[in-house]
Amino acid sequence: MRQHHGTACVLGSLLLLAAAGTSSSATAPRSASGAAADRAAPVPLGRIVPAPLAVDPGGPGFEITAKTRIRVGSGNAEERRVGEYLAGILRPSTGYRLPVTDREGGDGGDGIRLRISAEPANKALGDEGYRVISARGSLTITSWTATGLFHGVQTVRQQLPAAVERRTPQRGPWRVAGGTIKDKPRYAYRGSMLDVSRHFFPVEHVKRYIDQLALYKMNKLHLHLSDDQGWRIAIDSWPRLATYGGSTQVGGGPGGYYTKDQYKDIVAHAAARGLQVIPEIDMPSHTNAALASYAELNCDGVAPPLYTGIEVGFSSLCVAKDVTYEFVDDVVRELAALTPGGQVHIGGDEAHSTSHEDFVTFMDKVQPIVTKHGKGVMAWHQLTETTPVPGAVAQYWGYDRTGQAERDRVVNAARNGTKLVLSPADRSYLDHKYDKDTKLGLSWAGYVEVQRAYDWDPGTYLQGAPADAILGVEAPLWTETLSTPAQLDYMAFPRLPGIAELGWSPAATHDWGKYRTRLAEQAPRWDALGMDYYRSPQVPWPPSRR
Ligand code: ACM
């Protein structure tokens, strides 16, 4: 159910805003006449999410006008692709033509210039870093890679007024504050997981979520493709997984699955936005949909019925049967062929109906199947109860009540070379209720308000884990209770940008008091994009203008 926000809530936000004593023109409540003046004032340089590495404001800045061109290197397909993407965002709202033209065209160096180059200053910003220089007459984005250029475009997008996100012509001016931003991420892994098994989400909904992740410079979409309630990816060698195992979902709706072409379309959409898709087949538990589709995968040879409830931990692949590993080999082989990225996620959580001995046997046999097909192993942190293969990544999903022995096991694995992605359930689980009044979501790890989601440090969270073992952060969005894009929006926003900032921004910029103001300034953008979000009383929101 979507929740509606009454006048009382808006007034409460205004009072909070007054209490915070902010004088920011972008967040202050304003009269209709003040709005016109505000429109002329550009977003202060660097006041974006995630906070950039270094901001050096100064000068008059750049203004997009009817004459602006987007200039790229002639014959440089990557620069042109990012240029067309930027033009696609800017054209509908500005109403300008914004041609993407060759930089060497000879008609001046003005306009928006996009440049990929291996100059040492660019290389020093790494695979995803970029620089934006905003000056009178020119706005330049440079990077060593197309991904960095793309992140630079997201920065420019957030420096422009929120109305730029609307798809109909809006009034300008379209100014970017003057100065230089130099930026690169703190962590290489910044992701979110979308559970398309409990409720199925068609390709268009997944693309919408990818676009939201890209706006906050996230670079991994982990797709939870199978669980007890549904198998969501076509596997040619075991076709009933999708056609039967994908035929329902929580609550008994029709479910669905992605054909291989549809899945490739998702992977391509993500790649064009700097994101890798990490597919997860959860094993040996969370497998009822597979067990229902093929009787031979069950130890007793009897297929259980399809399942549409939300209990966990009752299913298990048959660890003792050879056919189980033929099945895993086929599935991983077909999935690896669809996965340009480095990892396949094999789950491993909540194997409550598999003995410890069987669990170890299973993980020992399955990990080499993943590496044989050229992919790295990723799994939930229960992998550390077995022997992680070299290069394995364990995804920690513990919370404040997780026992010390379990934490120690994860920390010891990290000391022995296993890399960690941090998804603490009481911080980063986007399916968790904000407070007792949240209608959607679960709460087994407690309530996760916006400050709780933001106010922790991935670098010190797991005491004893070496700093270089932390690959980054991921915010999982489980969907037992969520079935529409508006519901995904409401649970992901405004927590997801906080996790994105933990993954991207230097620890030195971490400051809840300042962050909540920057976060509030994102709301008009979400309104313009037609997104829902939770108007947390912890954040000094401007009035909604939807
Ligand atoms: C999980 O939440 N079962 C990984």
C-alpha cells in the first residue's frame, strides 16, 4: 500500500527545518514570488549525493542555452554514446536541440565537452573517477573511462535544477555553478539487490530501478533470480524451471520470468549506465521453485507443490545426488554466458533444512563449478562456514544481534583473503520498515529509519576485518511485501542514496547533519521523476510540488 502524507506531515517537516536553522535557498520554505528568484540560483557546486571527493567552487559557471552543443571526439563511439545519453536527459525539459557534434568541428570550444583520455591526471582518478569544470561558455567532463564520464554526467544532472528531470518543456535558466569537481569512489562495489523472485518485476520495472541506481553512481545490480516462490530466468537445458517454477509468486499471482533476450536487454541497459548485473541462484535452500519443477532434484524423488507463502529455510536441493551437480553445472554455465561481469552469486543463506555437513559438502562442490565457468564466487556470508575458494566474495547480512562467533567467522575469512560486501540488515535492508507505522516491509532486524541507514562506516563496521577486505556496500531490496514500482520507490527512497554515499564518498565527508540537508534537496528531483518516497520526519524536506 502506498502511504499518503497529509498536511500535518509537511508542516512537521517545515518546523524541523526551522529548528535546523538552515538558510539554504534550496531547502527553505518559499513563497510563490521567492520561487522565481530561487530558480535563477544554481545548486551550489558539490551539493549533490553522493558527496564528491573534492570541490573547488569559483567563477560564473556555465549556462545551457538554445545554442549549446554537446561536443565529443570525432569517431569516439563511447564519448558519443554518453553525449547522446546526456542529450536525452536535457532535451525534453530544456526544449533545446542540443546537437551532439564533433569536438574538432572547428566552430569553437564552447558548449558541453565530453572527453575520455589517458592523461595521468585522469588515470589518477581510476576506473570510475571524473572531473567536471564549469566555466563561462564551457562545461567540461573528463575521465579515463566511459564509466567515469557517465558518473560525471550524473553530477552535472544533479547540479542542474530538479525541473531538468521532467519530460515536458520547463522554464530555465539551466545554470551549473562555477568551479571544479574532482571525484572518485571510496569503494569499488556499490550496489543494490532486487528480489524478483518473491514478486516478479518485468523488464521495464528493472530498468527503472537501474536508472535510479545510476543517478546515485551505484555500479552493481544484484538480481535475486530464484527462491522458493519463483524461478525467474529461462534455462534452456532445464526449461520447466522458468515455465513452471516461474508461474507464480507470493500471494499466488501469475509470476513470470525473463527470456534470455530479455535478460540480455537488462544487462545491456545496466552496462550502458556503468552497472554490472550479478545474477543470484540461491542454493541449496530457497529452492522450492526448482524442486517443484523437477522431481529428480528431490532426495525422495517427489516434487513438492509450488509455494506462495513467505516462510524461509524449508527447502533443500538433494546434496547426495549426482543430478544436483549436473543441474548446478547447467544453470551456472548458461547464466555465466549471460553475465559479462565477474561474479555469479550462489546464495547459501538460511539452509535450515540442510545439515551442516551437507552444507559444507554442497558449497565445496558448487564453488568450483562457478570458477570452472570463468566466474568468481559470491555468496551470503554463510559461505564462511565452509571453505571459500580463493577470490570468493562473502556478503555480510548480519545485524546488531548477530552473535560474536558468527562475526568472528566472517572476520577470520576476511583475514584469510575472502573479500566482503557489507549489507548489514539493520542498516542497509531496504525492505525493512522505517518505523512501527510503515505499512510495507518486514522488521525482523528492527526498524531502519533514514539516519540509521546512513550513519555507519563500512570501514570500521566489522571490527578486526582488514580495511582492504571490504569491497563495498550493497542495499538489498527483498520483495515479500512489495509488488509495484511505487512500492519499490517508497522503500528504496530515501535510504538508497545514503548507502550509495557510504560506498562512494570519502569517510571525511560523512556528517548526518549536512547529509540530511543534501538529501532533502533531492526530493524535488524525485517528484520530477514521478517517484514515490518516504517523507521521513528526520529529513528537512521542502514542500512537495508534485
Ligand atoms: C537473507 O536476508 N536471507 C540473505
